[in-house]
Amino acid sequence: MAQPNDANAGKSRSLPGITPAARTMDRIGRWVIAVGGVGVILVVLGILAFVLREAYPLFLSPAPATIVTSHTLDGSADQRPLAAGADPYREVAYLVRPDGIDFIRLATGETIRRERGDIFQDRRVVSARPSLTDGTLGLGMSDGHIAAVKVHYRVTYPEGIRFVTPELDIQENVALDREGEPVTRVSYRTDGARRSTAAGITSSGRLLVAGMMKRRGLLGGGKLDTYTYDLTAQVDGTPTTVLVDRSGRHLLAGTDRGEVYCWDAKDVRAPPSLVQRFRASDLAITALAFVLGDVSVVVGDAGGHVSTWFPVRGPDGSVYASYRKIHVFRSHRTAVSAIAQSARDKQFLTGSAGGHVMLHHMTSAQTFFSVASGSNVTGLTFAPKADGFLCLDGDGRLNHYRLTNPHPEVTLKTLFGKVWYEGYGEPEYVWQSTGGTDEFEPKLSIIPLAYGTAKGTFYAMFFALPLAVLAAIYTSEFAHPRVRSVVKPTVELMASLPSVILGFLGGLWLAPLLERQVVGVLLLLPTVALTIISASWFWSRLPGQLKNRLPGPEVFYVAVSLLGIWLALAVGPWMESAFWGGNFQRWLSDSADTRYDQRNCLVVGFAMGFAVIPIIYTICEDALTSVPAHLRAGSLALGATPWQTAVRVVLPTASPGIFSATMIGFGRAVGETMIVLMATGNTPIMDWSIFNGMRTMSANIAVEIPEAPHEGTLYRVLFLTGVLLAGVTFIVNTIAEIVRQRLRERYSRI
């Protein structure tokens, strides 16, 4: 048999009436749709990759400290430096020597200038302690005096090249010990105005403190009054280290018996009063230092143990809070000989007599690394920008290290666990990313945000889901077609309202209205429900002829619903006066210990529910309408009522679509931003009360991202929040799709 040629075969398979141009457009359309679909997928994946890339560095370990320069300093053993410090660019360093102060270039070790002024004549520097924030150095002298000098740096740019010039100012010279004993341990702080405090331990173990107050002069300046006190008799054992806070109003001293003593030195004209003593160790205290903010204290002992303590006020509301051990860090093998705190965050360095340096972070309770730095560490100083540090050892070497640790405060515990923050009575979940000063301790727990997201979603779905599903059942199964043709487009039109408009109306119009009628609003649900049930019973008892003369049931039920709303709002003030003394909000605060915020979850429930209802209603109504008519007809033919048919036949068959509508509405509520942002107080609290607000993940991103420093910790944590939000939504939608498919398979056989 002859076979048709390929050309004839192709013509026989082509559809009649389709021109080559139409086929070409069809092919182009298929390619455009395919390319567009793939492009959308690639864009979504690209956004996800970008967000992950921004959040990923939070969990990277810090780079090991690398030594930049190491210089063996000139001088004999008795001229080795006691302390060191650097400018913000780590180009110039100062060295406190027994006979004065030297300035050197860190890159080369070249000495720039030697300061040997009158303040250093005929006496030696025995001890030195730099201040954390203002560049002031407290120097303990061999004649019992304490000298205060301030190091600052003048930066110029001749010919476009940065040039750092160190400068030294003499601040004070205070006679701490009239007997002239050398001051072997020193601490000096000034408030920058009128008051300064100096404390020291002499070579014989006496603990002395001097308070200086400058009088106000008519033409400026004024006489300096100095008050000196001996606190040795108040201490059991021998003082080993001393510490003064930045205000000069609190004094701490460690002893060889492992105890720390705390004095209140508010009034320089009166001796400091001992307010507390606590045992910090079983061994001698060898080092004390404040963490940035001068609230938490780092304690190092002769066994190499390192811990942080801060005052916690007890439930009795006592005047003075008691110091408690909060964090314990990795120990050194030998005694802690030096502590240096960062001026940027809650990091601090500890050095040991064995020559090791460790980097810690107080809030996250981490110890990042340990580096060997020669012999006994005699001095440690953090660089002003926390990007390096200087280490002096017992061999007279100055080691300069580079440090890269951009996100030390982030761990899984600080993000998702309870953390004991400064000023709190116990560990808590807290989100508070910024404060009034740079000394603020960031609190970056994501749990309050997740809690707020769940709370807002719950109340929105609690309001929207029953209304939307029941409205869809009514218009699909019971309403007249003309009513359905009006109601459905109207509800769908609600979805076009921008969320910012709903948030604006919720925050500025609805919130004050609900505040005035809070009791009436709470009565809406039972009052409207009872009114409709009562009216339905009354309607069922009316004669048929009378029903035919009255308007349709839709008009009747609308009128009844409005009557129920009016009754609730009318009865509300009466009930508030009768049961709650005329002020329900005050009763909540006094009796239920619950505060009523004007922008609360009631407002969110109404406003966000209004945004979610159109989505759920539309999908539910379409799913119910798509149920085959023969199922309804069969149920009615077997004697079932329309309500029984709707509940037992139509609703189960449409359950996959209803479930999908619920999950889509849930996703909209979880990711809603503007309504939550404008209709709540945006307070990250963990309380299920409907009378206060919350802060959701999406709203938090919108609030914080404009102020977050680029690539800073807060910036990356916000991206991590976005990753978690997307991940939770993805998991929920995946589970929902699996459930929907199983429901579809189950009811598709009906």
C-alpha cells in the first residue's frame, strides 16, 4: 500500500481554519508564558538567595586575632611600660612608663615624642589605668599622689594624607596618701564637669579614696575641694584591686579572700558608706573592670576564672540592688592579670599571667578565642573602634592585633532563648534593638516578634474566618441569585482597598471609637447572635401569607443585625456603670492587672479581619458553587433540608477549597504590615490579652530597617526575621497543600 508523503500527512493533521500567522502567535505566546514563568521563579529564588546572604554572616565565627606588629620596647626591666593605648586609626600608641609617657608609631615602633614634664619629676609612675570613654589616664605615683592626664589625638590631612598628632593634657594631681606610700593600684574617673573621684591601694595594702569637687566661681573656674578617706578598716583581708564607676559615685574593691566590697560615694564631703559585700570567688580577686555602661563588673581571680556580675533589685524593692553572678566564661589556666573592655559594645578581653589573651562577650556569654601573647600579660587595651587591641607582656613587648568580630552579640540563645539583661530581675525574652546611648545593651530576641505575629494572626482569623465562611455558605446555598449578584462583587471590591487605608482608619478612627464603647463592642457577639436567633424563631412562627407580604428574609436579617448592634452599644454604657464603676478600663488595671491600650488587638481584629475577609469569602464561595448540582438534588430528593444538605453534603465536598481559602487568608494575616503598623502600639510584649497590642515580624522590619546601620547586627537580624517569616509561611503552605490534596482525593469520589 502506498504511503502518503510527509507534506500531505502534515496537512491532514493541521486543524482547519487556523492560519500560519495564528500558529506563529501561538508559539510566541507559549514561549513568552514559559519565559515569564521561569523568570518569576528565578526572581523569587534570587530574592531568597539575597536575603539568606544578608542573614548568613550572623552565624559566622569571628576571624582569629592576627598580629599586625610586634615591637620589643627599649628600656631596662624597671622601665617597662605599665599601660598602653592607641588612637582610633591604630597608627599612634602611647606607653605609660615609670618615668613618663612615650608616643610611638605602631607600624614601625618609632618613638614620636617623650613626655617628661614637671608632673613626672622626682617621682615615678607605679600604676596606671586608662578610662574607657574619655581618654583619661589615672596614674598612681610613688609619692602617694594620683595624677590624671588626658590623651587625645589631632587628625589632619596635609596633601590628602591622614596624619595623627598625639597631645597630652595634665588634668589633676591629687595627694591620695599623706604618708607618701606608692599607689600600686589606681582608678580615676571624672564626670567631665565638677566632680572627679580617685581611689588607690598603697604598697602596704591600705585602701584610700579621694573625692574632688570644683566650686562654682562668679567668673568661671573655682577652687577645687579635695576630701580623702581611708577605707582599710572596713575591709576584711587585703585589698588587691580597686574600681570607680564613671560618675565617681560607686567604688568597688576586691580582696585576697575572694570578696568584693561596694561603697556608695555620692557625697564627697562624707565618707563613702559600705552598702554591700559579696563573695565572688574562693581565691584572691586579681582584676576588676566595668563593661561598657559601668553596670556589669568583670571579675578575674587567681585561678584564672572569669565571671560577670551586675546589681539585681530584689522583690522587696530595697534601695540598693545586690550584685549577682550572671555569666561564667572560659577560664585561664593561670591568674587573670588584666582586663580591657570595648568602647563600642559589651566585649572585653582578659589576659593571664601565663601569657594568654581571651575575647569574651557579656550578653551572649561567649568566649571566642584564646591567643598566646608571650609571657605574663601586664597590660591590655581595646582599640577605640573595637577592631584591634594592644597587649603588653612581661618581656617588654608590645603586640598589636587586628580583630574582626562584627556580630558578637548574636547566638541562637540570644535570638531564641531567655537572656539575663542588665537591669532585669531574671532572664527574659526581650526585643529592644536601640537605646538612648551607645552604652545600651541590644536585646534581639525574635520570640516576642513571633509571639506578636501569632497573636495578631489569631485575632484577625478569629474575626474574619467565621464571617467569611458563613457568608459564603449563605450566598451560595440560601440567598436569592439577585442578592448573590450584589453581595459577591461588593465583597470582592473590598479586597481592592489598600492596607494602608485600612490601617489609617483603624488607628485614627476605629481605635478611639472602640475605646469609648469597649463594653458595647464586647457585647456585640452575644447580643447580635441572640437577637438573630430570637428573630429567626419569631420569623418561623409567622403565617405564610404574612411572610409573603413582608420583604425578603435578607432585608429582615439585615434589619435584625442592625438592631442587635444598636442594642449592644446602647446596653454597654449601662453595664459599665452597673458592674465596673463607670470605668471598665480602670477596673481592668486595678482588678485584673491588665492595661488597656487604645491601639490593641480589638482594633487589629476588625481592621485586619476586614482585609482578610474578601480573600477567604471569594475562594470559599467559588468552591461551594462548584459543587455539582446533582449532589444537592440527590440530598434534597432523599428528604434532607437545605441546611442539612449544605452542612453534610456541600460543605464536605467543598472542604478542599475552603481549607485553601483559610490558608491563603492565614498567609495574608501573617504577612500583613501596614495595618499592624498603624493600628497597634508596636510594643514587643508577650501577652495574649486582647486589650493591648503587639509587634509582628513584618511590622518590626518596616519600623527598624530605615534606622538599621547597613550590614550591622540589627540589619542582618531583620533579614533573618524575613527568612524565618518566609520559612514559616512556606512550611504552613506546604502542609496545607498536602492536607488539601488528601481532602480532594477523599471527596472527589462522591
